[in-house]
Amino acid sequence: MMAAAAGHSREVTIAVASNFTVPMQAIVARYEARSQQRIQLVFGSSGKIYAQIRNGAPFDAFFSADQEKPARLIDEGLAEPDSRITYAEGRLALWSRHNNLPENIQVLLKTSQFDKLALANPKLAPYGTAAQQVLHNLQLDARTRTRWVQGENISQTYQFVASGNADLGFVALSQIMRDGEIVAGSAWVVPQSLHTPVRQDAVILTRAVDNTVLADFWRYMQEAEVATLLASYGYARSQAVTPSREEGPHAE
């Protein structure tokens, strides 16, 4: 909830796509420690957050898992055009909680030597769209479809695998990477050539255009300290602050 407009310590509420949960918590913890300001975070699927904003949810900013939804909010007059930044480019990974993923993932998927394959709902989550593109480009979508289990968002997809309810799952690399290393199980980091880039945009909503704390946090998001932190979670960040420049795929 936002505090009164007067004063210098206005609280900020930011809605964040599920794939960015852990990195955003780390970023905000660092920001709060140095600024003595308070940032409240709300997490969910990009599709659901977008719908909530359109229905009047009291968010001040939106960190989406794609570029489309922030652009829509700008077109609808709900977000400030000049605030739009491409804050990260996500990577997709096929993950197992066990340490036995074979090197040839395509053979594993073709032979169906697994029970359930988790992926996020592509209607709500950009990482779900990317996962479907991977399966399509490998000509494995029809072969594996009967084994799919779909999460509402990428966090639920991760939980399907972590809990053992799915043998494999397409998750965000950031969910399983810390300090540049896979922290649990085994994973295949999907080549970026197999899906469209998962470029993630953020916008300040019009209700918070005069929020000085949020403006300061926006500047912090574009500092080198944040870029280094994002890389440790498997994210890249576009050289462009805004999405107006077309960038090619980033090297790993």
C-alpha cells in the first residue's frame, strides 16, 4: 500500500513476474540497506499482474517477463512511456531435481523416458511460450504433449519438478542458478536459437509518476551493481536502457 504523498519516505509497491522473484528480492534488499527506503514486492504471472493493473490494483510499477504487456499498459495510458526499460534477458533451462540428465536431451525427449514434463502456461507466462517454441523447433511438441503439466506461472512450474510431481520442467535459469552455478539437480541450458529472446521490460505506472523513491530505485536498477547481480542468476541485460534498439542474442 502506498503511504501519503507528502514527505520523502513514500512506500513503493512493485508487481514482479515470478521468474524474477529471487533476483528482485536480492536487489531490493541491497537497495533498502543503502537508501533506508521500503519497497513492497508482489509476485505472480505476468498475465495475471497485467489483468490486475487494468482492474485497478494499487501497484506503482510492473516488472514483466516480456515486453508486450508493459507496451500494452503504455498504449492504454496506464504506464509512463519514458519509464520503460529492458531490465533483463532471461534464459530457459530444462531441469531435473536429479543429477542424471543425459548430455543428449533430444534423445531423452524423443524416447519419452520420463513421466511428466512441466512448462508454464504460455497464455500467462512468456517462459511457457519459449518452452513451446523449443519443443516445436525440436519437432517434439506433438510427441510430448500428452505428458505436459502446465503451471500457472514459472514458480509453480519449478515446484512441479522440485516436488517430484514432474520428472522434467522448463524453468527460468535464474530459479536454479546462484553465482553462475546450477545449485540443485541437473539442467540443460536451452540454446537461445531455439526460442525468441525472453526480453523483460519494466514500467512505472501513471499513478506513481511523482514517486521520488521509485524514481531513485529506477536509477539503481540501471547501475553496474545490479547488472553484476543479474549475471550471477543467469540473466543478461541489454546494453540499451529502453527497448527501442534491436539487440541480437547475448553470448552466454
